[in-house]
Amino acid sequence: MNSIIKGCGYILVHTPDMVVHNGTTQTTERIVNPDGDYLKALPSHLRTYEQALHYAPNQTYIGNMTPDDLAEMAQPFYDKPVENAARVGEFGEIMPEGEFYLLMQAADVFDLVHLDKDFVAATKPAFAANNEVITEDIVARIKEGDELSHIEHLVNDEHAEGLYLDDKLVGCVARAHDIDVNLTAHIMHENLVSKASSILALLYAVRNAGIDKSEIEYVIDCSEEAVGDMNQRGGGNLAKSAAEIAGLSGASGSDLRAFCAAPTHALIEAASLVKAGTYKCVAVTAGGSTAKLGMNGKDHVKKGTPILEDMVGGFSIIISENDGVNPEINLDMVGRHTVGTGSSPQAVISSLVTDPLDRHGMKILDIDKYSPEMQNPDITKPAGAGDVPLANYKMIGALAAKRGEMTPKDLGNFVAQHGLTGWAPTQGHIPSGVPYVGFAKKDILAGKIKNAMIIGKGSLFLGRMTNLFDGVSFVIQGNTGKDEANSGVSEEEVKSLIAQALRDFASSLMAE
């Protein structure tokens, strides 16, 4: 039987100071144009935590709003704060930057994260009290703190990466090696942010799945960071390192890398491992990317909008054996962008959408919801990239019209009925199909939809190893486990019948 989606966790961290000090756009600008207008204007465009908390796409990401709620709002969203916003939602939470620094130290096992003792004393009580998934073991990993003068020495003289709150130095991440470029403070900061946000997402996914941590046997990390040293730059293993701090003592794990398409690849791998019986319960997880903070900041400042790429994202999805209830991942309906597919938009969408449907005699309209790249249009429109989800839906709808499944005039209805308004932060892999998995689970269980297609796409050419594009897709559907179990003959009965037939055949040969 197919594997099922047992639970999902989605988390955000509001990191305005990391935008300034760690986002690639800003760190590059500090090198090439340190006295330019952009860096001068940047601080006045940063949001407060309360502004980020009341931002509709963020509330949607953690499950306090639905995609339908968001679709009813007029765009842009940033100037329409939602009422009754909450830090914790059905899927996860929005953590403040200061508390996240404590989680980064809890995730650190090599004494690289140093925090000011006064900052720790002021922040630790809220960190321990405001979050139902942070365990005593994690809180106990936080140290009392250092003198600020020692932290200043590490930043000014030892190449440490500063940790700032309201633009004041409150800590740092030290380098892990004197000369290894793969263990610089910048890289260690980047990896620790990804690890810590993955840990938080894992904890919420376990809570939401209603399982014990010991039930998870394998973890797959599908973020975009490379962990290693000069001899094995991308050796890994973020998956196992996050599982360690999250308390998944019975789990092994490995990392999967495929740019933005990695989460969909990872979910297919996880569902396959469970269906094959290799593991009973697998967690797919990913933390966020500091490099992409403020990535389109220059365009946002020019257009007079806030810096909306101030959120580190994370997600975790638990895949387990079929329980006869929860939605399934149908591994017979996997779409693949192969080496020979081609890179035209039509070729890509055909390989990911229509090819798996054609194999099963289904039409494009037979899928209730499509979830491709779910970037928030508030972020992409000012940057000139348009509404990314809408562009995908128009392409899928155009294919449906070309195939005679609907008329061109029905395209608007197709987008409204089968599409979604984007709500995910532009963190590379984070928007790529998976933000809807938690809602798809809910919507299928509620009978609102019967299925959904998750589409992950990736730009392999960014690594300068190939010009190829990448993508995979799969279908989530209502549970058929009970139907299979009650369909007459079970799998064990089939095996028994085959064995008896072989024995009868052998007996007949001997009789001859």
C-alpha cells in the first residue's frame, strides 16, 4: 500500500538583523558599494516582529489562515495587517530573532555560538515559556553567556560572524578552522541557521503527527546548504545532526540536494522507503537559507515596500506506513523531468504534469489542486518576476486547452479552481510545492478535495555543472488502504494462492 502523510510542521523566524549582516545581496553590496544609497536606506525598510507577525502570507504559512482566506485578500498584502494574528499556528510558529539565537546555540555542539550573558538572561525565560515544543533538554543546552567584550574580540580580531539584535551586537558564531574556507564563521553561521530552523520544524511535525519521537527511523534533509570541510565540502549530514538535537534517538539519516526541487525528490524517496518496508516512518525536513534574506531588497527599497524577505523558513513532513485514514502519496503517478526532456516551459510542464496523468488515463482537470512554486507575489512582483504561481497555472491551463480538455475562455476559472495564491518566502527550496502539503492533508480529510499534485522544479545550471533544468512531481490522494484491504483478496492471500498453485503444479509433474 502507498505511504501516507502523517503530519507536517511549518515554521518561520523573523530575522531583520540577518538581512543586513548575512543576506548575500547585502554582504555583496557592502563589498562593492559600501557607501551606496541602498545600504543607507535599508534600515528604514525593515519590519518589526509585530509587523511580520500580522502579515497574511506568514500567518498562512504556519496555518492560522488558509490559502482560500489569502486568495480573498487584495494584493499587495504588506499594507493590510491581519487581525487576531498569533505566534503559534496549526502547523508551527513564527519565532523572534532573539529567541532563535538561543536555539542556534542549542543546535551547536562545537562551542561556536557565543552569546552575551545579559542577552541570555533577558531572553531565555521567553524562549523556554513561549514554545510548547522546546524541551527541557534543549533549554539546558543554552549556556549562561560570555562577557560582551569577549564577543567583540572574536568579531573584531578572530573573524567571527556577529549576531545582532536591533543592530546591537549580542553574540557571534566563531570560525571552526583557521584556514579552511569551508569552516569559516560565515559558513558555520549559515549551516547553524539551517540546522536550528530544521530542528524547530521537526519538533512541530512530530507534535502534529501525534507520534513519539522514537517512531522516526530515518530523516532526509533537503535544504540547500553544504556541510563539510576542505576534503569533503558537501559531505553532510544535516539530517542526522538535526535529529540528534530534536531527540530522535532512533533515527539515522542523510542529505539530499537538488536545488529547489529537493523537497519533492525527498518526499518521493521517503514514500518509496516506507512503501518498500525499509523504514516504517521517515521525516523529510529542511531549514532555511540566510543567503536569500533580502535577496530582492534593492527592488523593494526602490518600490517603497518593506524588506519582505526577512523570514528564515523551515518545514518537516512525516511519512509513515498506511493507516487507512491519512492521505497517500501515489508513487504510480510520479512526473520526471529527464535529461532528454528539454527546457522549454511547455516541455517542463508536460513532463511533470501531463505525462503522469496520461499514464493513468486522467485529464488535467482531474487534479483538484496544483502546488508548483508557491512564492509570495508580494515579494516577486516588485522584483520584476511577476506572480510565479499564477504563471505556472496559466501554463498548465493552456496545456489543458491545447489538449481539448477545456476552452481558452475557461482559463480564468481553471486558475481559480485548481490554483493557489502564493504565500511562501523566497527561500529557494521552501516555496517549491511543499507549502501546500499540510493544507492538502487537511482538505482531503475534510472532503474538500480528492487529490493534489505537488510540483518541484530546480535550476541545476546555477551550480555551473550542467545547463539542465530539473523537476519532479507526485500526487497526494485520499486514502485507499481500507478499500484495498476490503477488496476481496489480500496481498498475503495472493501469496498463499500462488504458493499453493506452485505446489499443485509440482505434484502434477510428479504424477506424470
